[in-house]
Amino acid sequence: MHDTLADLWFRLLNLCRKEFLAVLKDPKSRTILVMPALVQSLLFGYAATYDLNDVPYALVDDSRSAASAQLAAKLDGTGVFRRVATANTPAAERHLVDTQQVLLVLHIPRDFERRLHAGEQVPVQLILDGRNSNTAGSAASHVAAVVADFNRQWRERHGGGGAPLEVAVRAWFNPNLETRWNLMPGLIASLSMLQTLLLTALSVAREREQGTFDQLLVTPMTPAEIMLGKALPPVCIGLLQSTLILLVTRFWFEVPMAGSVVSLYAALALFTVACVGIGLAISAVAASMQQAMLYTFVLVMPLMLLSGLTTPVRNMPALMQTLTWANPLRFAIDMVQRIYLEGAGLAAVRHDMVPLLVIAAITLPYAAWLFRHRLV
């Protein structure tokens, strides 16, 4: 006697209900679902920032003139640079940098003002602590901007030669170059992936450990139906967690959203399905919940590092860039950031959706094969 479609849906709904109850009935499980995503999104939003807010520096002013005092005052007035020392000898400069008391040393030469009045080009030495290259590069850019503004004001007041070169910079999609605008949309996919992978990986392993797996096998449901019933709840929970982080990003940190909510959730749904396929494969292999958790945490760190969330993929070695093609998080972050910040549609991010479809098309059948293999 063949099952009707209504019977199939009835069994799937019952299994989904069982999975939701197993996850949500325990107060500790409910706390784990909500609190980590909320706390991590707040921590990343506040603490994980590459914005330059405080740069301790030392000044070496051999000129001791009104012009050098004007340049130093412009640097101090930015609110970014904080003068912590005034050095007089090369040894003092070296000590300040070696002991990390300062990030940079600004050295103004003795004939600074005389050469400015003579219309000559004056070299100003900048000594940077290169142990943190990103911060040092950002600090050098800030100093260059201050020097360029000083040059402009000096020419306006005292005249000079031909108009200097002017670099006009315009930042698209993040006018103020705030790290939070780049980081928080990426976390919508990243943080939800952690819970989705873990819940999916624990689903079958929990049944084996609690001794209910054999009872599940004697039900009229086929292995494919069991797999589908195990997959749907993590997809729903993953999307709910993405919603939580989206609300924090949009309304707490006030990062404006330029794209469509429908496009964003379509991209997130595809990404979540791909993650569920990986989680089900882990669940089918793991013999216990401890193994499932271990496999998940071992896998999560490489996925995060190779995602492009903090380090651009194009800056990685060629081998690492090749490995990222098997990482669904890489494509999800690019999709979410483009939809959220640029206002891109699904057609514009189709080059990210195709790899996710391929990953899902490989991992889900592979997980089903592993599942059937473990039943034999």
C-alpha cells in the first residue's frame, strides 16, 4: 500500500515537532540558542574593530619654530594622535619604539620653517612601529592627511609654486570606512553557521547516545524522510538566529540596510541548507555527541579563517584561495555584505549562489549515503 502525500507530510511534521521539542524544551538549550549569538554579535560589534582611535606618538622637534608648532598642533587636534613623549636623541626615539610606548615618531628637521618660507620641499621623517603593520599603515595614512592639510593652509597663507597634486578619496557603501559596517553584516551569516552546524551535527548523534535511534528506525519513515526531518529544524533555527543578528546590526548598531530583505533571506536560506548538509554528514559519521561536537569545532575554525570575514580572500596564498571554494561561508559573507550594503539583487550575486548550490548538492546526498551506510 503506497503512502499518500498527506501521510508523508504528517510523518515529517511529527518528526520536526519532536526535533523542536528536543531542542526548545530544555531551558538550557533555549539559552544556548539565543545568548551566544546575542553576546557574540555585541562583542564583535564593539571589540573587533580596525578603526584607528588612539595613536600614541613621540615628537622630535629640532626646529622649535612657529611652523613646527603649528604642524604638531594639527596632529594633536585630530583626536586620534596622542603625544606621550618628546624625544631629543636617536637613542630616545629607539627606546620609545622598542618598548612599544609609541606607535610612531614624528621628526621635524632643524631648518623646517626657513625652507618653507624659501618655497623648498621639506622632508619630515616618520618612524613607524611595523610590528603591527595594519595599524602602522593606517597611522601613516592619517599623518599623510594631516601633512597634506598643513601644506594646503601654508600655500593659502604664504603663497607658493604651482598647485600640488590632490587625491580625492571616496568610499562606496561605507562612507566613513567604519569597520562595524563591514563586520556586522558578515556576522549575520557567520554566527548563525556555528549553531546550525552544531545542532545538525548533534541531531543523529543524540539519538544514538540516548538509545532512541533504533526506535526511530522502526517507524514507517524511510531514511530519506528521517534525514529531511532532521534537516528542517536546524534550517529554521539558523534563519531565526540570522534574524536576531540582523536586528542587532540594523537597530542596535544602526548600520543602514540598502538591499531587499527578501533577497537577503533567500541567500541565507541557501547558505543554511549548505551548512545543514555539512552538519548532517558530521552527524552521520559521529558515534556520540562528544565526537559530533569535536568534529564541528575542528571544522568551524578553518571555515571562519578562510571565509574572508577578517582577511580578504585575495590576500591569501593561492592554495588557501583554492580551499575557500569548498567553504560555504566565503560565498555567504560576500552575498550578505553585497545585498546589505550595496543593495545588490540576487542576479548580481549569482556567482556566489552557484557554489552554494553545488556544495548543497554534494553534501546532502553524501550525508544521505553515509546515513544509509551506517544503517547497514
